[in-house]
Amino acid sequence: MSNPSEGYKDKINAALARHPELALVGAVADRLGLECYVVGGFVRDIFLGRRSTDIDFVAVGSGIELARAVARELGRKAHLSVFKSYGTAQVTLRSRGLELEFVGARRESYRRDSRNPIVEDGTLADDIARRDFTVNAMAVCVNADRLGELVDLYDGLADLDAGIIRTPLDPDITFSDDPLRMMRAVRFATRFDFTILPATLEAIKRNADRIDIIARERIATELMKMMESDRPSQGWRILARTGLLKHILPELDAMRGVSTVNGRGHKDNFLHTMEVLDNVASRTDNVWLRWGALLHDIAKPVTRRWDDKLGWTFHNHNFIGAKMVPRIFRNLRLPQGEPAKYVAKLVELHMRPIALVEDEVTDSAVRRLVHEAGDELEDLMLLCRADITSKNAEKVRRLLENFDHVRAKMEELEARDHIRNYQPPVDGNEIMTVFGLGQCREVGIIKNAIKDAILDGRVANDHDAAFQFMLPIAESLGLTPLANQSASHATDTENALS
């Protein structure tokens, strides 16, 4: 990436040309006698060469009054929303895919027991000073006589050049006043591959416990944005290093470090997880698959045991981890329903392909895995391939080679047997009809027997073969098809008449 400050005036002019709305807002502000600036992330992204659809304006005066006047100027193509309690307004331009946010310049003060600020009218300098980081504390004037002029009171442009995250004012005050800014620091460092200034990082460590007053929903928003970055492990490592992780996701923090018994230690499961997470992130944008990578070994700390013969064991960590996922999602205020079920399924099944790689690859075992994974099979295989990490290059080569063998076997059996989205060729309704049954235990026994036989390869996955297989199973349960019962009844009647 070229230095953001190189040709910065040309970058501002290009943004003005790309967004005629900026000059329009400035012209309206001039008519109202207001100073007006575009600020924050939009300005930062101008210099980083990123496109943004959210444009924030600060007026030295009433931001709501300016927004109303801009909406009138734009006419029917603009939609105005006013939020009086927050002193803000929004003008949406759906045809352009833009949201213009307006606020009056203000200064803020905080009480220690709340992140809700006491807000007062202020100057542009007051407004810039209250912003989270220097790279977000730049402003560009949109008034006609100063159109395109950069206001950079805290050397934000230089910090963009250096790839530094720091606060405009004392970081202890900044983070204590609004602890969510600590999460934003981590998120920006991860998203832009920037370094948090050491003094700023130390302030996060000192104020880490303040994160507890922040609503979990706000934290979840930052985590999701962090997980969407190119290398999400960077953020989780910073969270761990600063002490924020134990407040946000203590189950992951518990994975850090190595225990040793008789000179034998297990690998650091946190560092391994970070490697797996980045492996997955390099292959997919699926954020929930990335969460699956993050949580795939989450139960290892609670299942870790020392066995004098086997060494360190983590028995059933996949099953226990799957049960932990819904609670973790609830605590983090992440979506319940399908996302949580999907991640739990990946956590539960993530050991199965590896077990096939290390053991004999039987058709039966492969069929069962394909059936249980269903639509998530490809995602599961991606996760499991990413989970093959070792400093032993020969071991990795051998496992990946065997992994490819398992993949080929899956494709071969799926093409022949169509197991992935298995539907019973003889279902419960047909079983009840054939034997004159209602819902009962015997129906379940027969269905499971048919399924097991098909997955084991003892019966073809088609109706006639499954039906014929069913008959002796039913007979062993004392069941007779209704057709046979009718035939038997007719024979008995004929014998009685004769």
C-alpha cells in the first residue's frame, strides 16, 4: 500500500469529484451560515483508497437543521430520519447507496459508572478531540471557500503512513470514558494490519476490566467485524495480550499456555487455534465457518487429563465443545438458531475426517460421515484440512495425502450411493401403513435398521431393496404385513366354510 499522505490533496479532490454530495452539503451549509466538515472513517478511507458508503458530517451549529435543509435540496430522492434524543439526523440516498449522517459539533464528558456521555455544544476542535483515534480524527471542510481543506490536529495522516493506532488525548481517559473504544482499537489494528502504539496498548491493559460495562451486543458487533478481516487471529491475540479476552470469551482465554507432567507438555491450544483460524480465513469469507474454526477445540481445557500410559488426553472434547457453543453464542449475543447450530455441528464432527485419515478408510465410516455432515460436508472438510498443523513437515505431508484419499473415497461413494442428503427409501408412514401401526417404538427400530444397513453397504439405497430387508426385521418384532394378514384371514374363512 502506498503512503496515504502521498498526493493527499489529489485524493481529496478525487473524492469530491466522486461524491458531488459533499459540495452540495457545503453549499447548503453556506446558506445557513454554518461551518461544515466531513469527518471520521470516510476521511480515513479517502487516504487508504477504500470506498465508503457512510459519510459523516459535523456542523458547527445544528446538525439536524442542516440535515433537513439538505433533504429539501435533494428532493424526493432523499429520505430524512431525525433522532432528536441523540442530536443527529440521517439523509439516505438509496439511488446512490449512500447514508449521510449529520451532527452538531460537541464536546463530551463521562461518569465512571456509565458510557453514556454528558453532551454539550462545542467547537470543531472539541469534536475532533473526543474521537477515538487519530486516524479517525481528521476532517475535510466542505464550505465553498475552503472546499477540500484538510484539518488534521493530531497528525492522523502521519499515523496512517506509519500504520499506528493511538488516541488523540490521554488513552486512559479515552478508554475509561468509553471502554468500547478498546474493542475498536483491536478491530482497526486487525482490519488494517496496524500496530497499536505501546502507550495505547498499555492503557488498554490497565482499563480492560472497564469492558464489563459495555453491552454485549456492542462487543459482538466489533467481534464480527474483526472476524471478517483477512487475518482475524491478529485481533484475538491482541485481546489475549491486553486481558480483554478473559472478560469477553473466558473459554478461549483458558486455552492459553501449556501444562507439563513428567516433562511432557501438550501444545498451546490457543496458538494452534489461531493458526487454524487463519488457515480457514485464507480460504473462505464464511464468517460462521471462521467461528467454527475459533471454537473447534474450545472444550480442551475442561477435558484435559493426564494418563500415565497415554499422556495428555482430551476425550470427547468435540462433543462437549458442541454443547458449549449455544451458551457461548448466548453470552456473546451472537445469533441463535441456524448460525449456532451450524457452528456446533462443525465442532462436533471436526474429529471425524481426521480419524478416518489416521485409521483404515472403510466405506461404512465414510458413508456415515457423509450422511451426518450433510450440506455442511464441504465446510467440514475445509475446517479439518485447516486443522492439520504440525512443525513436522513429513507428518503434515502424510496426513494431507491421506486426507485427499478420504476426499476421493467420499466423492466415489456419494456418486454411487447418494448418501449426503439421505432420505429413507422406506419411511415411517409406509412402515405404519404396511403393518397397520400407529406411531410406536417398532417403527423407529425398523427405520434405524434400514438406515444402518444402507450406511454399512449391506443394502442398496433404493426402495425395493430396503423393503425386502425390512420384512424379516419386522417379523422378528412379531409384525406381519396387512396384506398377509388379509390373505391368512381369507384362507381361514375358506377352510371354515368347507
